[in-house]
Amino acid sequence: MADTGAGAQVGNLLGEAGISIPKFNSSTIMTWGIYIIGGILLAGGVIFGIYLLMNYLKWNKKITLFRRVANRIIPVSHDKAMFERIGQSGDYWLKTQKLKKTLPRPKIEMGVNTFWYFEREDGEWINFELADIDAQMKKAGAYYVDEDMRLQRLGIQKNLSARLIKETFWQKYGTTIMLIIFVMIVTICLVVLFQKMQGNWTAATSSAQAIEHMAAAVEQMAKNIGGGLKTV
């Protein structure tokens, strides 16, 4: 009770001084708690995103490590790396992220920010590039033309096409059907054209016969008159 009275006296004193104390209830406290937690989560997400972006921009080199396994050169590891400046003279070295390897700055680039390394038997990493096979074969004077391999490849391709590539009806017979339709259309057009030409020939023949009858009638008329016609 004493605490309540003291709190009331303090509230009265602040009220007389013109200072208002906001009243808090359980819903207001819960709302502010949600805001605070949401703000913390949002800030944490932004900070984490900035960290990932900076980390991505920092480790922007790609490393592929090759080793000899069973007398074959195969890639065994992929890692990210960065160029780290050392000293004040502008020198850089290469520092890998997961493999924890520090190497001299590489000179041979296999792609955009991509470097290949070969690990020797003594553990040393060597920056390398692919050799020109054509140049080596020309230098050795070797030209490989394997006709049996070519024929085998063609046979495999034909078998795969026959077994795996299923032709549809139109893919198989479409060309033949279209050719038949084209021949039928051309034949119909020729028949119609010949019919039209036959009609024209019939009209021309009738006209010629009419002219011939007219000439005979004129000649007969001339004979009746007495003059006749003189043929040339």
C-alpha cells in the first residue's frame, strides 16, 4: 500500500509539473514487443544479407584442383578464392576459402576468374592450362583416321534412331501424302484447263465453219447474179 501511495504521489507531482505519463496495458506491451522483435529480426536479416553479399564479392575466384588418380588426371576439388594484398608494394597472393591454401598469384586463367591447378606428387600446386592436341599431333607427325570407329559410330546412331526415336504418322508418311495431294491438285487443274481449251477450240471451229458457209453463200449469190467469183 505504501508503494502505491508513493507512486500516486509521484504521479501527482509529475501531473502538477505538466508531465504526462502514458498508460500501458497488456495489449500495448504485446504490440510493442512484436514491433521490437520484428525490428530485431529485420535488422538481423539485413546484416546477414550484407555479410553474404560481401563474402560473395570477396571470394570471387573459382579454383579447380586436379590430381592423378589411377593414372588419370581428374578434378578432385572445387573451391573459392580471393586475391589478398600483401605489403605496400602492390603485390597479391591467392588465398583459398575451404582448402586453406596460400599460393602465388596465378597467371593462367581458364575462364572469367577461373583457375586450374594440378597437385603434384610432392603436394605442390601448379597453375596450368590445356595443351593443344592438334599442335602436338602435328608436331609428332601423327594423323589418326579410324574408319572402323566412324562406321561403328554411324551404326550406333542408326540403331539408337530406330529404337529410341519414334516417328509419328505424319513424320513417316507426311511427305508421301503431301506429294499425292499435290499430284491430284495439278491433275484437276490440267483437266479443267483442257476442258476450257476444248470449249475454245469448239467455238473456234464453229466460227470457221460459219465463215466458210458464209463464203459459199456469197459465192453462190455471185453466180446467180452472173458475175461469179474468180479464185486466185
